[in-house]
Amino acid sequence: MTLGGGRPSLDAARGGAAGGPREASRGGGFGQGAALPAITTAVVEPAFVGRMVEAVGAGRAAKSVTLVSEATGLALTVAIKSGDAVKAGDLILKIEDAEQRIALARARAQYPVVKANNERYAALYKEDSASKLEADNAFNAFKAAEADLRAAEFAIGQRTIRAPFDGVIGLTSIEAGDYVRAGDVVTTIDDLSALIIEFVAPQEAAGFVKIGQRVEAVLTGGADARIVGVVSAIDSRIDSASRTLKVEAKFSDASGKLLPGATYAVTTTNEGAPALQFPGLAAQWDRTGAYVWKLGENGAAMRASVTILQRRDDWAIAEGDIRAGDIVIVEGADRVRPGMRFPPKDAAAQGRPSAGSAGIN
């Protein structure tokens, strides 16, 4: 809001009425016929000033896995392509398994025979109609057949690869008909629902980092918007070589633009002590230090000494002769003098800064 104008006040026109130019002059204000400067104002808001940590961290998916073949054979079915979204349990790759199915059929055919034989000899042994050796042989044959059945089922399972969790498929070069060997990398899966950024804090700031603390990050060297997350994990010890503490922050991905493996500039600030914030342009300086012009209830400009604790973006975090709710002059403050009065109804604050926190390095 722009206040004032090029026309003298009504009191100035009357030449000596209360609050006129003589009174303003005694207060160090403007002279007769002087116009009020154009100003903008803002409301002082509560804030917090805490310890800020700035670091560079590496991003990784909340969950990530490299799928490796456990078996050797021809790729029968490749059910995915790079960039596909998959759900837990979805088929990724099926390797030809005819030989293993034959072994499974044989094991399934033998299993009920040796099971029944084991039960029969166990009953005969209880009736003293069979020797312990015969009963033990029948039991061992049953257990061997049981193991063969499980081994056949396991061999078939090894030749089918499924997604272990919801995620996005990475690059893959395997196609149907390719010969796959045990140990070959099939593809990767990343859970992009969240990003974990790992960074380190110096030991002198380690005590200020807490679980749940707000963290901001931006791609280094990029123009992308900041992403906001929270501290999700803190190492249990300081690294003795670097004297730093390893910290992990979790960022939920609502936009689908998080990049595992990328480098991020990270900033985090603990809540810290209460303070006040206002637009940085409101702060003025002279030989006595920093100050702002605030408006009284009658619209009179009053000088208020402040101590600037931190600047963050366009805001100044401060303490001093101000309190939350005070109206301070932002633009035009350098032309304000004591005794100037701005109509209270017109001096309503504009551009209210949002409450937040800033940190001290």
C-alpha cells in the first residue's frame, strides 16, 4: 500500500494548529508544506532462530534393488521394459523350465508312494510286525522324497523373477530368447514414492539435528524448485576421521520428479529460540546500529532499535524494541523522520510475511 502524497496536510494549511508544521519541526520532522513520503508497510510476525546446517547430499530411492538371475537358461518371457511401473509380485522374467517341470512331476509322483510306505512300516513296527531297520529305511526314503519335491519346486521358482515391491523398472537389455546365466543382472527397481538424501553435519552442529526436523533440498547446479522433507534417521556416532555425523532426510515425491543418484544442496534448521521477522528492506542503520520505523496507534512513526540475528531470503530475523503485530515501514523508510504521522486507517500492513524459522551458521 502506498501512503502519503504531494498535498500538505489540513493542519499544515491552517498554519499552527495542533500537529501542524511547528510541532513537527520541534520533533525533528518535516517542515511546512512538506509532503508525506510514499511508503509500504508490513506486520511483524513471530519466527524462530536456530542453528542452520548446509551440506551437499546424495539422493537414493526409498527402496532400490538390483534383480539378478539365480538360474541359467533361455529367457522365455520378458514381461517388462525400461520405465515401466510395476506392483509387488508382478512378473519380470521367466526362464525356460521344461526340465525342472519334468523333475517336479517325477517328485510329485514318488512322494505319495513313499509317504504311504513310511506310514505302513511305522504301523507295522508298532505291532512288532516289522523291524526297526525296515521302519527307519521307509522313513528315510519318505524324507528324501519330500526333499526332492521341495528342491524341484525351488528350482522352478528360481527361474521366475517377480517384483519384490512397487516401483519403476530401470534399464534392461534382456529380450525373449536371450541366454541368461546365473548372476546376470536382469534390471533394477526403484521405489520413487520417496527419496532419501544422505548428508553429513559437522560435530559442533550434531546436537542440533533432530528426527522430524524440516529439511529443504535443491538439485545442485539446477533451477528446479526446492523440495521439502524431514530428518528420518541419524547415525549413532560421529565419524572419527571426518568429525561429522551422518544424517538421512526423507522427501515424499508428489510430483514424480525426484532423481535417485543425483546430488542435492541441503539446508536444515532446528526450531531454536523465538524471534521476530519482517521484510529485510525495513531495516535501517546508523552509528548506533540497526533500527526500524514502526507506526504507533495514532500513525506516528517511531524509531525502534533492533538486532538482526539472521537474514533469510527477503526476510530479516531480529529482536529488539518491537513485538509481533507491530506495523513497520518497509519501502520509503529511508525518507521517514520522527514526527511524521500516517493515517492509521491507511497504514494497514500489506505483504504480511509468513511465520517461519531461520538459522544461524
